Amino acid sequence: MRFLCLILIGLAGLTYCQPAAAQETQPDKTQTVTQASVRPAPPLKLRAVRLIGRHKGYIVDVRYPQFRGGKKSETDKLNKQIRLYVDRCISNAAAPKGQPAYTHDCNFYDVFFTDEFVSLNLDFSDYLGGAGDARFATCLSGQLKPKFHLLTLRDVLGKRINRTRLAAVVAKSVSQSDQVQFKAKDLASDGQLDSFTFDSDGLSFYIPEGATVGTTKVKVSYQDLGKTISKKSPIYGLAKASKIKHLGKHQARSQSRRHRL
């Protein structure tokens, strides 16, 4: 009887172990399907859209960017936001008085985009007769990963922006060029430096100068901005890479000068 019990226990052990052995030899179909379905998002690409029509007595001719690639849901949000900016500017334009030969135009400049960031300037102009156009710029900067959201100056430079220091840096950059002069105390007021774009080299500020003049673009490098950009900034990686690149060029020039001496 004892011998029979041992045989039954041994058979039970065999039947229990067999499925485990079979599982080790069979491929994991669930894992294979999951791996095949996860594909990297295609790179972001830009295409220009042009719309021509009439609105409020204006001849409307606008060009603006739309993007393809990346994570579709977030790219769609970006495209919708750009269209909203353009539609809002057209709708807010006052109805012209007089002859209906007035124009409302839009174009885009200073476009910088990666799979993670987009930054661009939309330039609008209204021709109402006379010597020149009424011009104004609208800037849009956004982050696409992990989810799309717009980036303000506070997002880029931190919630506690030292506007006095920033205004001094911008004013110094203007004084080193042939552009119109600005006083640092005037630039430090709220709203003067809120219109901006960024790229791999630095930030560009669009300072309003009046309806007929439009805006003045002032480019400030990441090196000049220095500690104004905190390590928590979403574009800190761009700033750091630019500083390393600048340092490498400076060292290469120094070595070249020493070699010539």
C-alpha cells in the first residue's frame, strides 16, 4: 500500500510539471504582439498652408504652418492652436471704412522645431490705405512631450523671473547692434518681453514699437542669458548644449591663436 502511494505521488508530480515545461518551449505570443505594436513616432515635418478669401471687407491672404509626424494626438493639438491664433487675429481685425481694397496678411518666420519643441513667429499686417501697413507679431512656443502645452516666458525662465536682469541683458544685446535703442527700465515692465521664440542658439524677443513700425527682434544667446535660465526649464538641455558648443569653439580659437604664435 505504501509503495502504491509513492507511485501515485510521483505521477501527480509529473502531470504538474509537464505544463510548466511546455510553457518554457512555447513563444510568448502576447509579448511578441506588444513589441510589434510599439513603433517610434515618425519625425515632425512642416508644411505651409495658404488661405485666400474675404472677411469684413478685407482681402485675406494668410500663410501659416501645420505639422505632420510625432504623436498624432499632440501634433493635432499643436496644429489646432496655430489655426486658433490665425483665426483669432483675422476675427479681431476691425472692419475697415471706405473702399474695400484693404488687405489682411499673415506669414510665419523664425520657425524652430524638433520632436519635442516648436517655436515660431506669426507676422500679421493690415493695409488700411496710406503710406504703410499696420504690423504686429504673435509668437507661439510649445512642448510636445509628454503632452502638448504652450510655453510662456515663465515656463522657460522660471516662475520668479528677474525682469530687471533680463531687461538689462536684452538692452545690452540691442546696444551692440545697429538696431533702435531701448532703455532697460522700459523693457522691465510686464508684457514688453513676453513675445518670444527660441531655437538651439538662444531666445529672440519681439519688442513692440508701434502699429506702423511693428516689432523689433532682439536675439539673445544662451551664453548671455546665463543663469537666467534655470535647470528646471524645459529648454535647459538646449541651453546647455549651446553653451558646450560655444565653449568648444572658443577653446578651438584659443588653441589656433597659440599655434600661430
